Amino acid sequence: MPRAEVWHATLTVLLSFEYYPARMSILIAEDNVAQRAYLREILERDFPAHAPVLEASDGEETVALALKNKPEVCILDIQMPKLSGVKAARAIWCDYPEARIIFWTQFPHEIYINEIRKIVKSVDPPPAYGFIHKNNPESRFLRFVAAVLEDGADMIDPAFKDSFKRPLLTEFEAEALYYLALGLSNWAIARKCSLSLRGVESRLATLYEKLFMSIAEGTEHEAYEKLAYNVRTRAFFEALRRGLLNNDELEKAAADLEGWIERDRKKFAEEQKREEAKTRRR
């Protein structure tokens, strides 16, 4: 091909990208067929320039489609089969940190909000994301999508702004809530987490402060409140009230704990035998 024709062909390709950019997609991840169809309908209607609209019905399919197609925005339900929306978002952001994700859910429990905030904080630079309850009117949902998709803005449902401002729980603190709910003593928590007893007590004190359950130290009510309240029980109640615990996760934690208790019981028996042997040798 003559050089002039090569340059002309190259220029034509470049101009085609400039004036006719590749159409990016939107990904919907929702296991409810009716809700998925509803989302497709309104997104295709209001954002035709961002077609095609891709669909996933479970968390694993969501991650695969997102990493393959690199959609401009992903709209994720939180509770899905195989992989939750939160865990799917973690996997997507790990390999595609530019992804913009909107969590669209009827389960706005603080356990999910806490985890989402920690994941966003771990991505550099932090990605644009949104969080909205499914009971919002269609107009507000579409404004959320437009803000995240077209402006790269973070959008949080006004009903949950307080939850996004509360102190983040560490991995230990989030796990400790389940241990408290399942009745583990500080001694058992120390063994479970390979910590000293003092270390557990210190970390639990910090957890109580984050839950706003600390005793009124330095006030005239300090002595009374220390006698009147069981701080572990109050922390458990606060965690339930704020959605830092949910039944599904609690059932999983209980099953995991049963296995650990069985192993640790044997380990403890062996430790006792060694201590008895040492005592006899003395």
C-alpha cells in the first residue's frame, strides 16, 4: 500500500475514535429477575449512550463480567448467591480500581457499610461509588446513577449518612462482635485470636468506645453505671440495633466456632497434660 494511503487509513481510524468513541457498558448485578428487568428498562431509557446494559444474577458472574467488559458503572445488589455484592466489589476493585460501583440494596446494615468503607479506603486512588436503598423513588436513583457515572461523584443515601461517618471497626472489632454474641469469654477470644488477655481487654475497650457504650467515666454517674450495666450485653444490643450483626453471618460464625472449639478443647487437654507432667517432675 502506498505511504499516502497508509497515512490516510491511520488518520481515518484516529478520527473515528475521536468523534465516535467506543460505547461503554453498564453492569447490573441482581438475582431478582423482576428487579433486574426494571433496572435494565430505566437505564436503557435514561442512559442510551452507555449501552449495552449487561446483566449478572450472582456474585461470581458479576466479577467475571466486570473484569472482562470494564463497564463504566456497576450496580450491585448486596445479597446475591455465590458471592455477596460487597465481596464482588472487593474483587472488582482489586483488578479494576477505576470501576465505579453503586450498591443498590434493601439490606443497608452497618456491617456492609463498614466493610464497603474499608474496601474503598484500601483502593488508591479511592474509586467513585454510591450507596442507596431500593425503596427510593426512581428519580432519586437515576440522579445517583448520573452523579456516579457521569461526574465521578460519591453518592450516599441521606438515610445512611450517619452510618458512613461513624468510626470504622477493625477486623478484630468486627469479629469480636460475633464472639460476644456467641458467648465467648475474653480468655477464649485471646486463644482464638492469638492475643494476650490484656490485649483482648484493651481492644474490647476500644470497641465499646466506638459503639458509644463506654461507661460515663469522670461523672457523678460513673460508679452507678459500672454496677448497673453489663457492657458486653449492651454492646451486643447496639450491634444488633445498628445492623453490625445479621443472622446469616451469625449462623456462619457459630458453625465456624464449633469447629474451632472442638480443636481447641483437644489442644487445651494436651496443654494440661504437659503441665501435669512438669509438676510431677518437680
